[in-house]
Amino acid sequence: KENGMAAVFKSTSGWDDGKYYCLHNSAAQGSIVKITNNATSKTIYAKVLDVIPDIKQNAGIIIRISNAAAAELGAGENQFDCTINYIK
């Protein structure tokens, strides 16, 4: 379990098929993580595509999720406080 800030990336998938994706440094590529928006208590499951790129825009975030996933969590395009649970 991990708590911290999440950010959003633009993706064309997820809007119609309900499949959500994320970038995360600790979870293995291809694994599934449970993400909860702490402000709305909404939860989704997302597949880890890769690690978060080491660039200035990603400083201070623990996960970057697709915009379809963010919409489902009620987060819009802004950063938000989240909890991540690793699925075994």
C-alpha cells in the first residue's frame, strides 16, 4: 500500500472499453494496481505499462494514470491524492 500524489496522461483507450492504464515505478510492468482517489473514495484497477519518466513534470508524484482512469475516479486533469494497493 502506498499513498501520494497522482497525475494524468492523455490516452485514447479506456473511454469505451473500460480498460485503464498507469505508469508506476514500484509495480512490475504488466501488473495490476488498485487506485483510490482519496477525495472521492472512487476506485479503479489499472494495468502498469511502464515506469514514470524521470522528468521535471513528474517530480513528487507516485503514479501517472490515463485520462480515462482519472475521469472514472472523478479527478479530471488535475493532480490528486491517492492510495495504491498492489494486487498479487
